[in-house]
Amino acid sequence: MTARQHGGGEAKRRGGGALYTPEERRRRDASPWTIVQAVLAPLQFLVFLASLALVLRYLATGQGEAAAALSVVVKTLTLYAIMITGSVWEKVVFGRWLFAPAFFWEDVFSMLVLALHSAYLVALYGDLLAPRALMLLALAAYATYVVNAGQFVLKLRAARLQAAREAAPSGALAAA
């Protein structure tokens, strides 16, 4: 079964491509993991921004290699934390640890993000790449992270629009 076929029946069950069924929304709203994700996502973004600045500084000046390397490790650990707790959240809300139809493509791309961050750790601790190459690998990991974060921001927006549609009187949003 292809991913499109996998998600197609799910979209029909949800009714017109809705992100959450009423029961999934109830589980999402009741889960403490929703709050954990809401805290970890902006925290990870702040760690990313600090690390990006340190990596770019190292690449531009050759200074601060240790700080840049440590910052990428911290960024990777925050990524692992959000991936693990996000998987638990997905299990609670959708009944699957990963690749629930509503977040299938976000999860697929998350695997690439995770692979590149993990490759950085392997290369760093295995002394497999020169410092500059390590930082370029970190930038590649960060580029995928930005795309993935964008996917999740769009999904959050879709969830908010769905909630607004469901809360509005029939036809009120069409007139707006």
C-alpha cells in the first residue's frame, strides 16, 4: 500500500481532509504530551538559533570550534527529546508511534533530520570528519530541520483553521 493510499481512506474517515477526528482532538487536548511538545518545540528552535550562530561564526572565523561542536550536540539532544516525546504524543492521539496519516510526511522528513543529526554525532565522536566538514554536516542537518519545522508550523496552522471552522456557525467563515 502506498502512502497516498494509506492516507486516502483516513482523509475520508476524517471528513474532507480534517487533521483530527473529534476523538483525536479530545485525546490531543487531554494529553500532557501536547504541553511537552508545546514547550520543547520553541526551546529546540532557540537552541537551533544559538547553535547556528556558533557554527556560522566558526565557519567564518575559525574560532569557537569547541563551542560550536557542543552546541550541535545540545541541539541534537533536544531533537531526540522532541522526537521521543512526539512519538509518545502520536501514540496517545492517533494510536501509532509514528507515521500516523495526519503527520505522515512530517514524520518521513523527521527521519532525514534525525539521520543527519545522528550522522553528526557519529562523525564527531568517531573522529571521522575534519572540523569544517563536521560543521558543514551540521548545516545540512539544520537545513532539513528548518524545512521540517516549517512542515509542523503549517500543520499547526491547519489544526487552528480546522478548529475555527468547526467552532464557527455554518457559513460564517465563508463570508469572512
